[in-house]
Amino acid sequence: MNQLELDEKAQAGKVETEPVEGKPVEVDYRVMINGFPKAGTHLIEQYIRPIAQPMRAEKPWAGTFAGNSWTEVWIEDFRMFRQLGWLNDGAYAKGHVGHRKDIEMFLWGVGATVIFIYRDPRDVAISQTHHILGKGQHPEREPYQEAAEEGGFREALKMVIRGFRGEERNLATGKRNFYSGVISRWRHYAPWLVVPWVMQVRYEDAIHSREEVAAAIVNLCVTRAALHRGYVATIGDEIRDHHVKRMVEHTYETEASPTFRKGTDKQWQEHFDDEIKALWKKHDPPRKLPPNVVKTAKRYNQSDILKGASKPQSWVVRLGYEETEEW
């Protein structure tokens, strides 16, 4: 099987790995940890630290949106690909990277193992609000803090859900920054869910099923690293189990994470009263699958996903966090 055939099969999700016998296998993997802001990228980094080093850059970070990823304004391509291009063998990067075909193909071409973590978007909203009200990176934290001082946490949460027009201006557009609501920004990341060679990880699984998630990460890293060099391979059970043990142990070392707060799910239930629920449903109403997700699913012939594309669903239902819209 030549490299082109391997690429075509892998992008279609059809590669079955088998051991390479009689020769050593290089597994200097390149790992890209990606996710929506406050969905759990730092948690996945805790998994990866025992098996890869940060990429050789000022910080192992790559992002695609201006305003510390709080806007929908894409940064310049030269900045974006320069950041992504720092990813080297045996290293990892993390970031908030929206989906575009050219970005996806770039990461495929450099042999990156892409791990995309997602989370109940309502919990994301809670975490983003705590992040802004704390000392998290946000270009204009003061209005959120003032809202919280006047009306409590819920007022800042409402700003995170619906969005907020700031005073600072984007250097490229000259316009005042609009810090879009959770669902508006999420749509730029959603296509990563349907790319078959990307590993999609639910935040809830990452905290409740750590051994399984760690094992899947190791297997994928080995598969992608070998495939990038033109062959297929697996890792022995003993070696894998050793790495899994180290990875899982490291996920509990939360003092190493700069943004760790609670590390739990369903936090939204403490804050969503009837008013907040109504506001959320206004911004996350039942809709057909967005065109950018449909286009990506068609490219990979994801028939199961395309079957449900025309059925209107909110994201909390589509992602499996609610069975119906009546929550």
C-alpha cells in the first residue's frame, strides 16, 4: 500500500493497524490539542505531558481568533500558520483552532494527532464566566466584573451567553470588538466533530473514564506517527499500559494547570434558573446542521451524520446532553 492509498484510507477512517515486524518503528508523534475555550484543553494537556514535550516556541499555543479567542474575527493567515508550523516531532501544541479545510489539511500533512475536546456548552458558559471574572485572559474583563458586582454572577453569565460589544478596536478591521456568545463562536469549531481522523473527546469522558481515554490517545498517537511515515503500527500492551498509568496519574496533578477550577460537569444546573434557560434557548434554538459541518461531513461521506442534518436540533440535544428540547 503506497502513501497515497494510506492517506485516502486514513482520511476516510478505514485504516486497520497491524504490527510492523522485523524493523523498529519511529513514534515521535506531533500532538495538537484543540478545543473550544473552556472546554477542557488544559485537561487534555495533563494527559499528554507524560508522553510529549511542549513544542519549541515561546509557549505551546496556537489560536485562530482575535481577542484571545473571544471574538469571531480570524487572525491573519501568516500568524495562524506560523503558530501551527512550530509543531515538531515529539511535541505537542494546544489552542483554540477553528475549523477550515486548509487548517485541517495542514495538520494532516504534518502528521499531527489532533485531539478535539468538547463539552456541554452550558457548562462551557459557566466556566467562561468564572474565567472572565477571575484573572483569565480577556481583552475587556471590566464590564463583566461590573455586571457581576451589580447583579451577581448571573448578570455576567448572561453577557457570556448573548455576547457583548466592547470598546477596544480590532487592529485589522478597525471595528469595536464583539465578544460573541457561546453558541455563535462554537459554530466555527463544530466541523471538527465530523473529521474521521480527528479524535473527539467528551470532557465528561475525560474526567470519568480516564483509563479508556488515555489508552485511546496512545493508540492514536502511534497510528498517526507511523502512518505519517508510510506504514501502519500498533503499540504493545505492556508499553501502552505503562504510558496510560503515567498519563492518568498526571491528570490528577491539577496544580500544573493554569486554569483548573473544579473539574466537574453539570455545573450549569446550579445557575440556570428559568430566565437563564429562556435566554440560552433563544441563542441555541433548534436548527438544521450548520452548512460548514454539512460540507465537511459530505467531504468524508459521513452518511450517518448527513441523515440527521435536516432535523432541527439545539446543540445541547445534538451533542447528546439532552434528549429533548424540553429541559
